[in-house]
Amino acid sequence: MTTVLERTRWSAVWAVSSAIVLGSLDLTAVAVALPVLGAELDAGPTVTQWVLLAYNIPLIALSLPAGRWLDRAGHLPAFLLAVGGFGATSLLIAVAPNAAVVLTGRALQGVFSALIGALAMPIIAANVRPEHRARAMGIVLTLIPLSGVAGPAFGGLLTDLFGWRSVFLINLPVVALAALVGRRGIATDGRGLPWPSVRLLVESAVLGARVVRLPSLALPLVAMMLVVVGAGALHFAVPYALVELPSRTVGLVLLAFSAGMAVLSPIAGVIADRYGYRSVAVVGTAVALIGTVLLLQAGDDPWDLAWRLALIGIGHGLFAGPNAAAVMARTPPELMGTSGGVTTLVRTVGFSVGPALGAALGGFHQTVVVLVAITAVGLLATAAQRKTT
């Protein structure tokens, strides 16, 4: 039996958003600090690369088990465990005396980041009225690329001013704020924290496959994967297209994508909540396709490239929240956590496949040509979905 919410708990959305910012920033902000970290701890590039991998591997491997665990766990205690664990491991890394402790802390941090990623969907489903879901998911999903793009500049500034340890220490006040807001805003449901088990791992794989095979979810998940792959590929290819320019200029050009997404996501959520998710998502994918086609005609001027990326970002802003809300609306209540884990896995894999695709294609123009085709398929997958309100 589903309980009808009297009101949307927006503080729960902001608590989840704060946690999502933590996980997303630490994907990219740390990379800038690696040379300084390695020099201080006497670790070469072959060791410091594992500072990134040790975080990403559990993030991918545990998305499904984390989601299934959340189907049984209480949302508030699970949230407090996730952000508290992220904060504790951040502190462990910040005071690490050697590279081995840093890598251990990063692996544990990746575990809690997987939990944070899987939390977003079930907490929003439980604390947001259906007519507000698209705008709530738009807020959360906009922060992921914004945090990712801001991460290198933010991490570089902190490292220059205060050293590499500050990149992890800065997480602590954000953790405290997220925990405080979450404790007050996330509804309690009387459930606690079940122990993980081997059975949970098996169930997560079986039920994750079930979620992917659900006819109502297959198309929005396919569309999500394709659109995210496009974003990941562009963020890899654009710096190589502007390799002769200063890094700060390249960062501003990439920021145009995130800015376009940030401006449209809240508006898209309001429209989609009123008129239906699919229609807005279709328009968004079409705008992203038009922007990608226009990239083929971009000149050498970085600002000529920036406005085209902003247009693509607008398309992503129109797509992300409504598509995620459609997944929530079509997910059985007992599988909400598993579905959250699946969507986290889809987004993480998509952002990982995108750069690999750009590297394999070996050039900006070739990458954009392939992305036109990928986005076109994403548009077809979005348009083929039945209407969801």
C-alpha cells in the first residue's frame, strides 16, 4: 500500500543533493591533487592512478547491491550511514601517513559513494509528491555534471592554497550540513539497517536484471545510457579540440554545457510534472541532437564552440529530470532501491564509456559524428516510450 504524502519534503531533496555533490566532486577534484599527493607521500604515477581507480571500482561494482540493500533499509539511517561513512573516510585520507592508507580510504569512500548514489531515487520517491518528482530529480541530476566540471578547478585551488589534504577535509562541513538537513527532512519509516549478506549479492543481480528487463523501464534506461555517454565523450573530446588554449579557458568552455543544463533543469521539471515526462524528455533529446549536429560546424573560436555546448546542455537539462522521474513512476515500490542502484550504475558506466569512446575514435570531429548517431538513437528510444504522468 502506497502512502500519499501530504506535502513534498524539499529539505530531503536538498540533503540528497548535498550528498550527491560530495560524491561527484570527489570523482574529479582529486585528479588535480595527485602530483602533489604523490610527491609528498613518495608515490609515483603508477600508484597515484589507483587513487582514482580505488574510488571508481566499488562505485560501479556495488551500485546494484547498495540499491537492493536500500529496498530493506530505513531511508534516514541509511542516509546518515552513507554520508557519515563518506565523511569518516575523507578524514582518514586527509590524515593518511602513506599511500597505502590513502588507497584504503579511497576504496571505502567509493563504497559509501555507491550507497549515496543509490539513495537518491528511493528517498525522493518517499519524500516528494508525484507531481513534483521531475523538478526534484532535475535538481539532483543537474548537480552531477556541475560538480564534475567544477571539481578540477575547485581541487586545484584548494591544493594550491592549503595542500592536497584540504581536498578531503573540505568534505567534512558538507557532510555535517547534509546529515543535519537530512535528519530533519527525511521521513522516518520505522526500518533499520539490515546486515549485508551473500544472499543480498545474488538478489541484487537477479532483481537488477529484472528491473532492466521490465518493458516500461527498458527504453528510459537505454535513453539515459546513450545521453550520458554523449556527455562523457564531449567532456573528454573538447579539451583535445582546444589543446592550444589555457586550461582555464577550456574549463569555461566546458562550463557552458553545465550552465545550459542548470538553467533549464528546474524549468523542465515544472513543465514535465504538469504535462508529462515523455514530451519534455523528447524535446530535450531533440535539442541535444541539434546542438551536436551544430558542433560539426564549429570554428576555431572557443566561444563559438561554447554556445553550441550550451545548447546541448539545455537539451540535457530538459531530458535528465523528466527521464529519471519516468523511471521512478514506472518502478514497482518494492524495487525502488534496486532501480536506484540500476540508474546509478547506468550513469556511472555511461560517464566511463564516453571518454573511452572519445579516445578510441581519436579526434573531435570523428567523435561528434558518432555522437550524432548515438543521440539520434537516444531520441528514438525516448519517443517510443508510452506517456507517463
